[in-house]
Amino acid sequence: MILKIFQDDAPVLHKKSEPIKEITSEIIELAENMKATMYAAPGVGLAAPQVGKN
């Protein structure tokens, strides 16, 4: 699934991210969705806060 990419004025980009404590099925799904999003959008990389996940 292609995720929405937030721009630099989005509040989610200014929040401190929490460390991942356990690799769950939700984390794996997020990583797969981020990969699909990264390849579908212009650019070379993608961070979780850019798709609204901290």
C-alpha cells in the first residue's frame, strides 16, 4: 500500500520517535508499505515520521 508522505510543516515530523522494542507483524507491514511508498515517490529514502509513524 502506498502511504501518504507528510511535508515539512506537518506536526508529526517534529515529534520524537519511539524506539522499536519488538519486530511485530505490524512493523513488518509498515516496512513493506514504506518500501512501496519509497519506490513510488521521487526521492532516495524515507523515514517513518514522513508517513506519520513515530
